[in-house]
Amino acid sequence: MSQKKRVYRVVFQNQGNIYELHAREVSQGNMFAFVEIGDIIFGERSQLVVDPSDEKLKSEFAGVKRTYIPMHAILRIDEVEKEGINKITSASGEKNKITPFPMPVPPTGSGSS
């Protein structure tokens, strides 16, 4: 009886872009506040149509066995039926409206009058 391998779609934000990766392994890992992603799946190289964002991801993650993404950068993790297309899209624009997590504003001035 063969066991079907799970496939996960991980969507996260990095340097003003939204990354969508498909991987076989996703876990909390050993590093606190990081999500561990392993066995990243890329499409067939024999396709006639080449997606530039998929090619960019292939070169960016070439030779990477595991990557660790900060938990606050993760937007979504889904278990899917089959792998899809990995892509990078810009976080700015009409379609993608993501508000960054509010950070505390440091006090200004010395506080003495």
C-alpha cells in the first residue's frame, strides 16, 4: 500500500514581495519563531512555456535543502492535492493589499522640558 506524500502551499512575504512555494515538508522546526520548509517542489523543466518567476525561485533556492521563514512573515499554509506553480508577486498593487503588522513607535525627544 503506497502512502501518498503530502504537498503544502506556503505563502509568505519577503522584501516587498509575496512568495508562493510548494513543498513536501513544513514544520515548526527547532528554531523558535521560524517555520521550517523542506523538499521544495519545482515544476518540470521540459515545459515549453517558461515562467520567469518560477525560474527566479529555482535559482534563488538552488541547493537549499531547508529554509527557515520567520513566523510573522507567513501569510498562509495549505495542504493541497497536488503541486502548483511557484511564483513571486509584488506586494504592492490593486490586487495585493497587505498591511504590515503595526510596530511600536519609539518616543521622540529627551522627555525633559
